[in-house]
Amino acid sequence: MAPSPHDAGAPPAPGALDEPHLMAKLRAIKDREPQAAVILARQGNQRFPDSADAPERTSILIHALVAVDKGSEARGEAERMVNHYPDSGWVREVERFTGAHRHRNIGVNDAGQLIFR
């Protein structure tokens, strides 16, 4: 079976940006092109799910979803974010913005999957 495009070591799609360039583009478009920011942030989160930039990228995604009137999707992303990246400063910003808070009976295992205690 062929590796998925976001598996470690898998070559990026032709024309795909490396993470620093993806983040620079995302920061540049987030306020003026929220729909494009949603698409780019989701692509980045698929390719780089646990990188140091993932919490910021997810915060941008949440704000962009709200900007394109997808509040329930934004809330779902916020719930996942606060549980997946609990120690990030970006989480505190998203908690203030959305009201989403970490569930103390939920954690993340080494594979990045939510576990219920």
C-alpha cells in the first residue's frame, strides 16, 4: 500500500509548499482571504499535524472558519485543539475566542489520538 501524502517521508505533492512557506502564506492571507486560509490551514494540518506551527495554524483555521460563517466547524476544531495542544499559548487564545476548554477526562496518546479516561 502506498503511503499517504502526509506520512513522514512521503514526498509532498507537486507545487506543495514546505512548512515555513506555507505558514508565511497563511499569515499573509488569513484576514483578507478566509476561505483560502481554511483550505491552506487544513492542508498544513494534514501534512504537519504535530509541528511547532500546528497550534498557530489551527488557531488561524478556527478564526477563518468563523469568518466564513462556519461557527460549528470552528467550535469542533477548537475542542480538538485545546485537547491536542493543551500547553500551547495559542490554545489560551482560542479558549478566549471560542469558549472551548480542555476536557480533563480526555488525553492524547503517543499516536496523537484522543483517549478517554
